[in-house]
Amino acid sequence: MLIVQKYGGTSVRSVERIKAVAQRIAKTARVHSVIVVVSAMGKTTDALLKLANEISPDPCRREIDMLLSTGEQVSIALMSMALQELGVPAISLTGAQVGIVTEAEHSRARILHIQTERIEEHLRLGQVIVVAGFQGISQTRHQEITTLGRGGSDTSAVALAAALQAERCEIYTDVPGILTTDPRIVPKAQLMSAITCDEMLELASLGAKVLHPRAVEIARNYGMPLVVLSSWSDAPGTRIVSTIPKRPALQDLELTKSVDAIEYDTNQAGISLLRVPDRPGVAAKLFSGIAVQNIDVDLIIQSIHESETNDIAFTVRKDVWKQAAAVADAILPTLGKNSDPSLGEPEVQTEERTIAKVSLVGAGMIGRPRVATKMFETLAAAGVNIVMISTSEVKVSCVVDAEDCEKAVNSLCQAFDVDVADIYSSSTAFESEEVTPPVRGVALDLKQARLAVRQVPDRPGMAAKIFGLLAQQNISIDMIIQSQRCHSVNGVLTRDIAFTVSQPEGETAYQTLANAAVEFGWGEVILESAIAKVSVVGSGMIDHPGVAAQMFEALAASQINILMIATSEIKISCVVEEENGVKALQAIHKAFGLSGNEVVKVPA
């Protein structure tokens, strides 16, 4: 039986740690065949990047890959020596030597396939193979050294496990497994015994650094059992549970379809609260009232504020639309009036518009900025106008007019090469001996920036233009919100579109859109970097009314104002002021009772 183990930089940061890890590997090697993937020691990669930047402010990406690949080579050589000292036959191999073949894209290459002949030869000899993670070799004529980008060692390990059909892949970290949140912020964060791949994809993409989403994507596609463990203890860790895999071909291993399926739902009705006061507690009041009526809410969108007001829109099933609208009408007077009469009075828009939700679903869209753009372009070409947009890491949802649903689905199926037979409504819940709570974990991302494009003409193709320009710059988008309120500008109806990107890409995104604003007839482009995104994730929140209300109440009780809201079936995200990020996470984690009885100690 073959087991693949991966050890991160903190696990091998010193000679003492390498010797301790070697003891653990030796124990496993007595009963199993073992492949070990290791990262560079400690902060070696950061130190190498610092050296490069001292030489050049904009170093060549090829040379950066050449430089960074040396970090893992130090680790594998030392680990192999440590195993040999224990009497364990071992050999160290670079990514190129082990046969990890990638696309020719320096600093962010994806794995195409793995040539397993040499690995299998060393396994037959009974050797432990110590592999340099994070790196491979291009299939071009010159066979360039490439690196896989952030989290590349996780990706290397799971890809090797999939290619060799290992029994399982074990990811060793500095925490005991997947916790309900960051133990550095909440010391009594609780260990989960199991979590679904979909839940893990959301948490990993939200900044939970234990496991990289690309690794989870491969595990999900190939049904590879994953376990996250601590290299400091013998705790059982957390199992990452996969659904029944499609087991695609191992050729183009990381280049599988970005979209697995198209989902649609015509049983939807929308309600909007317009011009409500922009202050803490407004969303909490609204969704608490709806939760009391045991009404399931699907999409929730809060757009960027205008002056001192905000718009909140949400969708529910058609059969409870009148009930939800009555709750909104009853709550509206309790929200108070706007201090500036020129802003207008708060209003509930309860026109029973026939709408449908159309969604792209797929773990492969992570880190591929062209996916959402292609969706918007496809809908625009089909003449379908987008009424609402909401996104998560593994889903992009658009609300359209019901009469356009069939046209939208057919166009998207053709564009993404998804058969009509693949259209389904999925549930990500999994069978477990333990009761699955509605919220499994809470994540905080302090490294995002928010952009807003004001006065975008309300017609097909505008979202495609905005996100097409960003895709050309290879900028990945996170949350996307389209405002509900239309404004007339020179006789043209317009809406605002807001979205988040990583902070390092914020300025480039701003300059790209600001330069194009006049050409495409947009209004002002705004960039804000002092934001934080806090999210709750859990497959149990499906058909569990009140989760959003509980989250919003926790923020209101801490006097934290919500700047943006976006949801998917298993995730709710709120953007707040950066200074409130940690407080928001702690308040929400406490509200859902996710803390355990023991303090989780993280090695310094």
C-alpha cells in the first residue's frame, strides 16, 4: 500500500525538525511504501524572493523559478540524509527528476501529467522517495524549470497520489487538522473530524492556509482520500471527504474542465429593500424576521453604499414570496428614516418578477479569471441581461428573467462544453456519524481590496466588458455584486458593480478600469484597500433557515457595519472595515458555538 506524505516549511524549518519528521516517516515506511513531498525550510522562499528584489525591482519570472526551486532541493537532500541515518533507504528527487510535467508558465504553472516510471522503479527497490514540492519541468523543447505558485507543495503531493493511485495522501501542518477558524485568533478553535471537499474548497480559497484549493480540486476530481494532520502530534487529524469521482484521464491532470455543470432554478422570486440606512443591525433585523417565519433564503446581496444608504436584495422560493415580502414590509418602518431627506425614503420593492437563477459550478474555476468573463460574454451574446450576480470560489450565479432561462442554459452548456445531462441540483452534505452543524467554519481574509464601477449602463455585455479587461491582466475576482437600484444618467438606465480582488492586484485593476471608463461610458471607478472579508461555510446551512440572521446579529451586537454581502448555498460572506475584521471573526465564531474546550497550541 502506497501513502504520500507532505510536510510544509514549518515542519522542516530546522535540522531538529527534519530529524523528528524523519522518525515519523521511518515509522510509516516499516509497513507501507512511502513518497514524501517537502517544502523549503521555514521562510526560505521569502528570503530568496527578498534577495531577488534587492537585485531587481522586477526580476524575470524564469530566473525567479530557477532561484526558488533551490529551496526545496535543500530540504529533500537533508531529509533523505536523515532517513538514511535511521537505516531507511531513501533518495531525493527534484520535480523534474520525478517526472512532474507542467505547462510553460513560470511562477504559476499547472501540472499536465506525471511520468511515473522512475518513481515506480525506486518504489520496487523499497526506497522512500523524497520529492521537491512546488516545482516541475515544462514540456517545451528546452524543458524549463517551473514553479506551481502558492501552495504548490500541496498540489504536488495530491497530484502524485492521484497519478500513482495511492491509498491516501497525508498533509502534515503545524495545527492538528482543519479547525473551525484560525487558532491564532480564536485559541479554542475546534478540530473537525471530517469535512467535504466543497466545504474545504471554500475555506481554503478564503485564506485558510492549511490546504491549498488546487490540491483539494485534484482530490475532488480523482476521489483521492486526504487527511490533514499535525507533524507535532499523533492526533487523528481531519478527513477531507470526496463525492464519487468522475476519475478523468491523468493526461492534462490540472487542466480538466473548469466548469463541471450548469445548474438552474426557476422556482425563485426576488425582494429588494432600497435606500435603507447604512448602519449596523439593518440586515440583522430583516433576516431575523424572515428566520422567525422559517423561510429559506437563497441569494443575499448587499451592494456598495450610496451616501448614507444601502440596498439589500434576496431571493426565496415562489411559494413563500408573499410571506417574505410581508415580513420585509413590516420591518421597514423599524429601520428608521434617512437623516438626509434628499436621499429618499427606504422602500421595499416587492414586484413579483418571474426570475431564474443560472449557475456555473466547478472547482476548476479557482484561479482562472476567464471563467466568469466567459459566462458574462456568453449571456451577452445570447441577449440575456443579468439582474443579479453572486459568486463563491466554486460557483458563479446570475439571476435572469425567467423567459431567458432556457436560452441562457443552452448557451452556457455549449460555451463550456457541458452536456444537458450534466444539469443538476446538487447537495454537498455528506454522511457522517456526527450531526453536521449548519456552519462548519469561519474564515477571515485581510488581503482583499474592493473596487466599484459606478453608473454602468444596464444592458447585456457590460459585465463581460469589465471582467474581460481584468481577465486580460490575469486578475482573479472574488466577490461580485451588482446593485439593485437603477439610476437614469442622461436618459440611460445604469447600475453599480462592485467586486473584490487580492490587494496586490487592486491598483492594476483600478488603473485598467479607470482608463477604460470613458470609452465604455462608465462613471467613477473607486478603489478601497482597508477592508476585510469574513465568511461562514457549511453544507448544513442548506434548508436551515436563520444562519444568515445569526451571522448578521453577531456583527450588529459588536457594532460592526456590513459593507457588502454575497452568498452561495454553503457560504455567506460579509465585507467589513479592515479594523473590524478580527473582532468580526471572533463574534461570529462565538455566535455559532464553534469553540472547543481545549486551547490549540500553534508552534511559533
